[in-house]
Amino acid sequence: MILDALPDIPRSLTGLAEWAACLIYVLLRPHRVRPLRLGLLAAGALGVLVGVQLLAGTLPHLLWPAGMLAAAAGMFGFIVAAVKAPLRDAGYLCARALVLAELVAALHWQVHSFFFLEAGRLDPGWRVPFFFVVYPLALVAAYLIEARHFRRAEALAVTPRELASALAIAMVTFCMSNLSFLNANTPFSGRLGLEIFYIRTLVDLCGFVALWAQQGQRLQQRAKAEVRAIDGILRSQHEQYLQSKQSIDAVNRRYHDLKHQIDVIRAERDPDRKASYLDDLEASISDYAARADTGSGVLDVILTAKSQQCAARGIKLTHVVDGALLDFLPAMDIAAVFGNALDNAIEGAARVPDPEQRLITMAVFAKDRLAMVTIENSFTGELRMENGQIVTRRADRERHGFGLKSIRYTAEKYGGSVTVNAEDQWFVLRILLPMPRAAAARAGSAEARR
């Protein structure tokens, strides 16, 4: 059989390809250890993976799958030890690394066999320099391709279904690419000499492309989910604003009605009874008569509603707000920004054990053609961070955790920016919004009149 005359990839090169493929994905993700330890870990992994391949080469043909499982386990162990990620994410990266390693090794050996297997094509002395050209070029190209789909600041968050899909692609790719070397007497095996190497490289390339497309689809679905969540928050905040406005209008109407009732009660002849009714009635409606007056009708409604929430939770809310500076923003965007920001502040302040320390301050003012918003609140000093980003402390992350993203999305839509700072149990949110020329001119005139 022609298969007997074809030299397969040396085991040492296969182990080297597996190590290099793992290293690519390790470099693309946050590290679990410091650079020096990572270097030592990588050196140890290189020895283990090459050693496993050399040992597998001594096993009987029937035990070949066991040798490959041991190599895959070594790759998985390297990734788990080096990458700061859950086991599910590590398995996902291992599947991709396995296919990439097969592709790089197959590509090198196919081109190597074409130039060096037949006498006269290239001098055998070029084999080593040729290896040091093909492997680095292929691996650097793979790194650049994968870097577009793997951002270190974003968690992979691989689902069980996505992991199963990646493992299935890797398994099918690996089995189909090596089928001709296991058994040539199948309908899917090759028998045409060097074309077998071409088939293996082509199958590995298809597997790599399939995994690349899977990751791109994952990112696209996540982006769509975030947009839907942010859009839902925007609509929810706007609906909340409308409901709050209706509630406040109803309360104010009730307040004015009660004032007429007070006049009737004052006609009561019994002085003690009349005074008692009046005191009780005024005390019962005093909280509902309070209404913010910032110069922005939308912001007035939001602040009034949030003030009532703060009062119910024992939080002191103070604000110095020039709402007229925000006239250039649509009502829906104002509701989204301030509704989310105050919701987050209320949630943070409400966790403070001492009621006297539950504080929120808010300011909106103009500076150098910028509308500046600061919302500060006391909190327990505990924040949940993942990859440098603040994430929600609630268990349901599918529905929560998009408040800051929504604020940042809205601010950036107008060329603004958002910064957060947490220090000494005090959380500060700052929003800068460039004002249009006309709005900035009005703000400057108002400041001059003061």
C-alpha cells in the first residue's frame, strides 16, 4: 500500500504544534499566573506534550486513540493552569487549540513532503530552515485571525451547548483528517499518495474555519442580546417615567382636593376635634406634595419618584440640578441615564447597614460647553468585578447588569463619556455630555446673569 511508503508527521513536531496552539489561546486570554511563572509553566507544558507524543508513537496501533486522548488531556491541563477561566471555557479553548495544532502540523508536513520527499526538489539541508519559516508564519497568522474574536477584557461565558458544538467540530475534524492513516479501506479514506496529506490539511482547515465562524456567531448573538437588553431598559425607564408622571399628577390633584376638604373641616365647631383632623390630614399628605423643580419636566418626574423610593428605604437624597442644561436630550434618553444611575445608587446605598450613612448626592451643571453630571452614593465598599468591569450582584444576569452599559451607550451616542470611581465606601459616577452650540450659549448667558 502506498500509505506504507508515506512518512507521517514526526511525533515531536505534533507535540510542538499542540503546545504552540495552546500558547496562542493562552496569550489571547487573561492569565492565571504572573509572566515568569507562565514562562516556566509553558516550558514544562512543552516537555509534557512532546513527551506524550513520543510515548504514543511507541504504542500499538490499536492504542493510538488512547495516546491522542492523553495529548488532549495535556493540552487541557496547560490551558487550565495558565488561563483565568472556568473549566467550560478552558474546554472550548482546548477544542480550538487541537484543531489549530492539527492544521499547522498538517500544512507544514504537506508542503515539506512536496519539496523534500521527492529527490531533486530541494536540498535536504533546507529542512530545518523551512520548518522555522512555515511554523512561525502559520502560527502568527492564526493568532492575528483569532485575536479579532477574542477580547481579553470580555469573558467567554461559554454555554454547555456551545462547548458541545465546539467539541463535536473538533472531534469530527480530527477523526476525518486522520482516517486515511488509520484505515485506508473505508469509503472516506484516500489512497493517492501525497494527496492524502492535502485531504488532511483541507479537512483541518474546514474545521478551523467552522470553529472561527462559531466564535463569530457567538459574539454576534451576544452583541444582539446586549442591544436588546439595553433597548429594553430604555423602554422600561421611559415607561417608568410616564407612569411616575401620571402618579405624581394624580397625587397633586389629590393634594389640592384635600386642601378644600381642610377648609370644610375648619368649619368644625369642636376646636380640639377640628385641630386633630387637620394635623392628621396634613401629616398624611405632606410627603406626597413634595415635588422636584429642576427646570426639566422629565427630570422633575424622575427625581420626585426616586425621592419617594429613597424615603421608603431610609436614604437621604440631595440634589443641585440645572435641568435646563439637558433640554437637548430626548425625554427617553434622560429617563434612561438618570433612571438607571439613580436605581444603581439607591441599590448601593440601601445596602449600607447604618441608616445615617445612606446618602446620595446628585449635581448637574455646565462647564466649558459640557453638561456635567455627578451622582455619588455611599455603599458597603464591596464591588463584584470581572475582567476589570463592574458586574451586577444579582443572580439573574440575563436581566440585570446592563445599567452602566445603558448609561455609557447613551452618553457615547452624543459624544460624551462615563467614568466611575469607588473609594472609601463612596461610589462616584461622572457623565460628561457635550452641549450643542445653542444650548451652551444659553447656559453661558444664564451663568452670566447670576
